[in-house]
Amino acid sequence: MIGLRDKDKVVGIEEYSAAKIQVLEGTEAVRRRPGMYIGSTDQRGLHHLVYEIVDNAVDEALAGYCDRVRVTLNADGSVEVIDNGRGIPVEPHPVTRRSALETVMTVLHAGAKFGGDSYKVSGGLHGVGASVVNFLSSWMRAKVYRHGHLYQQEYHAGKPAGAVEDLGPAEGSGTTITFMPDSSIFSSLDYDFDTVAQRFRQLAYLNPGLEIAFMSLLHGRELTFYFEGGIASMVAHLAQARGPLHPVAQFSKEVNSTFVEFALQYTDDVSEELYPFANCILTHEGGTHVTGFRSALTRALNDYARKQKLLKEDQPNLSGEDVREGLTVVLSVKLQDPQFEGQTKARLGNPEVKSHVESVVAEGLTIYLEDHPNEARRIIEKCVTAARAREAARKARELVLRKNALDGTSLPGKLADCQERDPALSELFIVEGESAGGSAKMGRDRRFQAILPLKGKILNVLKARDDKVLAHEEIRAIVAALGAGMDDGEEEGINFSKLRYHRVVIMTDADVDGSHIRTLLLTFFFRKMRSLIAKGHLYIAQPPLYRVQVGKEVSYAYSEAEREALEKRLADKKNLAIQRYKGLGEMNPEQLWETTMDPTTRTMLQVKIEDAAGANRLFIQLMGEEVSTRKSFITAYAKEVKNLDV
């Protein structure tokens, strides 16, 4: 018998028959494999359900039939989305013989966006958005105002609870979708108000004249977004805290049925902030439109600099990295048949869009530079300065490499490495201070845990170029220990094949200094190794705040609420001792291992970037030079601070 060995079990060919092949269709396929359709079943996937329904309403706005959308997070966790568009058709569908409303809500790849007659431009390309949301909800209700009547249909776990009902005459037109995400699929209905609101803000910028009202009964908050200025207003908002060098430049044009629009503004910052959209969908992984933009930007600035002799003949051309330093840009393309990679639409794949964007950006930017010579000179000077700094950073990297070669090792001496050589099984703890580092080294599992202690506070890299960053000893130790380099402004960024640890853990004290060091480290990783965060490799350790002991019984509390609960439970016991930990060094190695480093008992927070623009504004607020914004932040959140150690 010929067979395939899986551990100790042999599966014979005669046992592997056609009857063993499972066919999942429709509702069952989505509910069994939700990640294929919404990316995940965590908070991001939960938000994606909301976005899918709202995107359908925005498609009505793109078609010119809707100017108001209202989104409500109800107290029970359900979501209601109301638009004043045309309303989903309710007539019988010629193929399914069922109502078009029921077809859209219960059949995958059913929608009005394939032929191009009802929607010339839309984000809901695949025709699976509404049905997937329905399949992943315990219940959904659709109300349609159309042709002077109100129609309604309800669904349970994606299946109709009855036929479409005509509830009688009604004024207006539009669609109201209310749904309850299924708790058996989503671990919790934990919506993040700010993350969802940021998405709606973007949609309002991208659709001037569209009002999006967002209310959450869960959070007790409400916001309404409406912008006449479009993406130019968005760029001005994003760049405000980054030190703009000139007014916002904006240009738009249609090329072969593809509408291309971009707005940009250079700042005195050192990082690039690019927000690319395709049919109002944020394509955070880029795509052909981004490639076309970057190519045209580099070429146009070099051509202008050469023509105006702002670059000397013996100077090399500006690189893509040089011309993008400090740039804030919003790029929006709208096309009939977008080819997104995956249902979550993270990347645009249409090859023709690259040339369309290139031609529009090259033309628009050339016109702007020639019509605004003073602004153009500032931009070129900024890029030339970036080029000099890039060359200095290259020499600094070479110096580091030569020094490491002379030392005979590329690893910093203070690193206590682990025995494991598989990066996927290894983790690095970046620890504040020699004392805590000593406890961590003694308490760790040296088979797979490495320790890198830091001396004092690291450099604030918010506006530091790479040459200055690499000159800082502690940062150089972090980069050397990780072994993968830093993001260089290009798409490939960090060399992940050389990353020595797939879990990088920031472990600092719970006092003010520890919080400051943690913020400095987060600023470094966000600005210089952001792709490390994007790949899910960065974590924050959660050491306990309190040690509670009664006799020989010891418990740990990681929050004020846990401490209070412990005190209540142990209140009737004598000799209750509570110790407040101010630093990791106050814990002996065994305690540090048990509470913070043992994978079976520890709690760690994974660092994610849900809103890059919001995160960047927060870092500028906390670590920038503008004192007034930091004062406003402190004033706003001062009442939430407990146990402040000064």
C-alpha cells in the first residue's frame, strides 16, 4: 500500500476518496473561514464589518446619489448604517428569481458593481461585502426606502427569516442596514471609537460634500465629518503639526477613465506620510498607483532641479528617498475595475494605473514648480539636504560595519544572547537599566530569551536623520542585536531574513522614567523600524504593579482594579502586606520570570498600527518641540493618571 506518513499515522490512497472532499458554499464557507474575507476575527475584523456596509453607502455618494450617511454603534454592540442613496432594488432578480435585496444580502459575488452600468466607480468590487457581513452576524435587518415605499427583510446567521415585506408608503429614498456581529465568531464586540472615526474622517475628505455622522452609544461620543476642501484639507490637517514648508499643492485629471488626484505638502519633518486610496479604500500596502506616484515625483523634481541649476553638474540625481523626506501626500485614484489583492483591499494591482498616475503627477507637479518658484526652491533645498544626510548615514553604517568586523562580532557586548538559533522561536527583551537587566538575565529562560539592557534614555529620534541615530550608542546596540537594519524609506525596508528575534519586547519600569523610556523606544520603532511593527514583531511587557501577600500566599496585581479586588477578597485575613513595585529591579529573578517573562503566565501587549496618521500626530504631540500641544495633552488626560511617581 502506498501512503503518506503524518507523524505515526499512515493514510492509504484508498481511504482518500472523493467522498473525503468537503465543499463549503455561501454562508458556511464564510463562517468557517472568516479570515479569508475580513482579514481576522479580532477588533480589526470587527471594524471591517462596519467599513463594508459604510463603503456601500459611500459608493452611492461616488455615483452622485447620496450626500448623508449616519453610523450608530448601539449599546448592545449592534451597528446601524443609514444612507439617503437610491435604495437597494427589491424587484425579483432575473437569475435568482428572488428579490434583488435578498440576492445582494445572501449570495456571494452578487452586486451592481460588476457591469459598470449602475456604478462607474466603487470600492465594493467583489460583491461580497454585504453578504459577508450578513453571514458573520447573528442577525441583520435591511430597510429600503424606494419608489415611495418602505421594504424590510430580516436574516438570522445570513439566512432570510422571511420574504421581503412591503411596509407601506414612505417618503425619501435610501437604505438602512442594522446588524449584530456574531459573538461565536468575534471574541468581543470591542469597537475602538477613534479608529473607526478616523476611517470616516478619511471618507469625508475623499468625498467633498458628503456628511458622515458617527455616534456611539457604547462610548458616549458623537462626531460629524464634512469637508468642502477634499484631500487638500486632509493634507493640511495631517501636516499641521509637522512644520509645513509651503501651502498645499493639489492637482487632478482624468486619464482613460481613471481619475487621478493628489495633494502634497513638504514639512521640516524627516519622515514620509503617504496615504494612497483607490475608490476611497485606503490601500495601506500600496500598489501600482503608489509606484507611479513615486516614480513621477522623483523624475519631476530632478528635472526641475537640473533645469533651474539647483543641482550642480557634478552632483548625482536626487533619490526617491531624498525627495520623499518630510513629505505629506494623499493620493486618490478612482477607476471602473480596480484589481485589489484580497477582500481586505490592502494593495491595488491594476498595471495600467501606474502610467496614468505617472503622467498626471509629472504634469501637475511640473506646473506647480514652475508657477511657484519660491516654494519650489524650498522643496529642492529640503531634498538636497536629505541627500547629504543620506550619504552621511551611509558612511555611518559602513563605519559601524567596519567596527564590528574589527571587533570580530556584529553583536553588542552587553547583549545576553539565547541558545536558540531559529528566529521564530527567539525573543529579545529590551530592558531599562543594568539592575533590571541583571534580574532579567538571571530569571530568563536562556534557551530562547535574550536580554539587552539599556543605559539611560535613548535619543529622541522624532526629527533625527539616520546618521545621528546610528551615532547613538544604545540605538546602535538595538539595531546590531536585531541584525536586520532599519527602514530606509524604500518599500522593502528592513531585511526580515536577517531578523534574529521574531518577538521584540520592550520591558521598562512602571514609573515616570520607565514610561518616558518606553515612549522613546516606541518613537524609535515607529519612525525607524515601522515595518517591524507592521509585521507584528513588537511587544510591550506588562510587569505587575503590586505584590499582595498573606502569610505564604502571594498574588500579583497588574492594575488598580485587580489590587482592589484582591484586597476585598483578602480583607478578612490578618497580616495583609501590599508592595507597590516602582521598578523591575525591585523584583528578584524568580518574581520577574513568574510575573513578566514566563510564556505560560505573563501578559504582553502587541504593538499594532491601526491609524498611522493618528499615531504620528500623537508622537509629535508627546515628543515634538511644540510645548503647547504637549500641555494640552497633559491637561486632557491628567485626571486619568493614578499612582504617579515623581
